[in-house]
Amino acid sequence: METLYVRYGNDGKSMAMHLLELMDIAGLIDTSRSVIIKPNLVKASPAQEGATTHPEIVAGIIEYLKNRGIQNIEIAEGSWLGASTRDAFRVCGYESLSREYGVPLIDLKSDRTTEVTVEGMKLKVCSRIAEAGFLINVPVMKAHCQTTMTCALKNLKGCIPDSEKRRYHTLGIHRPVAYLNKALKTDLVIVDALCGDLYFEEGGTPVRMSRIIAGSNPLNVDLYCSGLLGYAPDDIEYLNVAKGIGIGDGNYEVIETNTCSSLADCTDMINASQRRLAGLTENIVSDQACSACYGGLIQAISRMRDSSLLKKLGKIHIGQGFKGKSIDGTGIGSCTSGFTRSLKGCPPDAIDIIEFCRRISS
């Protein structure tokens, strides 16, 4: 059984270093070969907009590796069709990161390609990634307009030439994305779940989730993250395809290295001024709610907003301000254990919130 590690907070650098130390990642790396860090820089958009990987997380990975004598490190990415990877490196803060740590930036759009065959399907992949000694995949956990979600498995789509990106869509996207992860082995996944976009892969409606997740198997990581976004695994086709070809078995446990209640920031840190997000907060009564817990509730409500569930439930309470109080009402999270209807968890996953709401409203 694989162990996935979760760390709550908003200091991406220290959080990444903590999990890498906990997992003793340096002991797994052959120092004679290259380490490639693959973030998600789909476009030239700052990480706080919810589309791209926070550079602080990558800084934590680099610093951890260099402190342990691992020097052959590169950052590699190929932005989406029509976008400039070089612009993304600059706008997203990776040019300054490269200068600070002496780590080269590789634009995979200019890389040579290698052809591989997976389950009878021929795929072209960027040779730099195929030849990597140790691949660290650093995706953003967020929604996607075509595949419902994007995280570890789909982040490898930045490791193929633009011609292949076009072809994947003609093939139905789900099957080639899964097969790509058979062709390219991810050695470590560090998920940026500090603030991912609620609706689209290109950002604009970010929701604070205040955590990072680490694991070695991209399918297991994605299966876990699907629940955080409020989806069952069967809702996302490429997860089932990936499981069917043996990328992972879904057998994992989760260890939380701290709790969301240890966060100093609360709901006022969440940008609810945007029209879409503001509309999701109407049913919420918050009192000192941590952003990790609050973000999960926002994700759940976004999945339920078109149903009659919210009308039946009325007000939903959340936050540390409700600790020790006995109230006739609905509460989310361990802090509301005194409510007549309460879902435990610190924080509960969005999929659990949805199931809880369905159960108590039936």
C-alpha cells in the first residue's frame, strides 16, 4: 500500500521541504543522473490566479535536493498550444528562480522527440523527459473544462510536442493521457493544492485549499485529489483507463502531517469578491474557518449548486468559532461536532461533504 502525505499551510517552500525530508527522497535518487522538475505552467499566469504551480514549492524542492548534494537539476515544461513557455517562465517567476538557484529552464517545445508504443498506441514524447534519471511532477490540483479535473496524470501532457497535443484531442484525450503515463515514469508527485481554479485549467476563479500532497504513484495521487475536488473516480474517465492499464491500483493510505486547524489564516483570505465565488458563499455561516476546510466546502457547493440540496439544507456552518457549541443546525468539520447534524473531518473532503449533504437531506 502506498502512503500519500498531506501538509496544510500556505508556505509552499517549507511545506515541500518538510514532505521531502519525511519521505527521504534524496535516498532514492542516483546522483549521476539528471533530476527533472516538471511544474504546470500552462500559460503565462501568476500562481495566485489558480492555473500554474507556485514557484515557492519548486524552490523548496530545489533547496532540499541541493542541501543533500544533488546538483544535476533542471526545470522543464511545454506550455499549452499557442502559448509561449518562455513567457510562462518569466511571468510565473521561474526565470528568477533559475537565476537564484542556478537551475536551467528547459522549453520542451524545442526538445527532440522519441516515439514509444503503449498498448498498441504510438506516442511521441519529449526525449529530455524520457531520458530523465528522476522525474518530479509538480501539478496544480484544479478543474478542467474537458476532463473534469487535471492533476498529476494530465500534467505530463506538457511533456509532448505541440503536434501530439493536437492529436490527443482527436483521440478523445482520456486514453492518450493515461497511456502517456505508462510511457513516462513519474518518480515523485508534489501536488500544488494551495489555490487551484474552481472551473477552468486556465485560472481566474481560484479557491484556497491550503495544502500540498506528496506521493510516488500519479494515479493514486489523482484518485485522492478527485475527492478533494468533489468528484468520484468514475466521474473522470482517464483515471479508470489508467487503472485498467496498471499505472496504479488505488490502494493507498493518507497521512496528514498536521491539521488544517493549525493554519493562521481564515476565510477572509479567500477571494470571494468574484461573481462566481461570491454566489457559492450565500449558504455558508463562517466563524474563524480555516481556508483548507472552507475551500473544500466551496468545492462541494460548486458541485451541488444546480440541485435542490442547498435549498433543503439551509445554512451550513463552518469554523473554529463553533467549537464546543451545541446548536440545532448543519455543521461541516470537526469544529462543529456539537451541531445536531455534523460531518467530522479536519478538513473533510469535498466528496464526503456532498455525500453527507445528500444523506441528511433525503
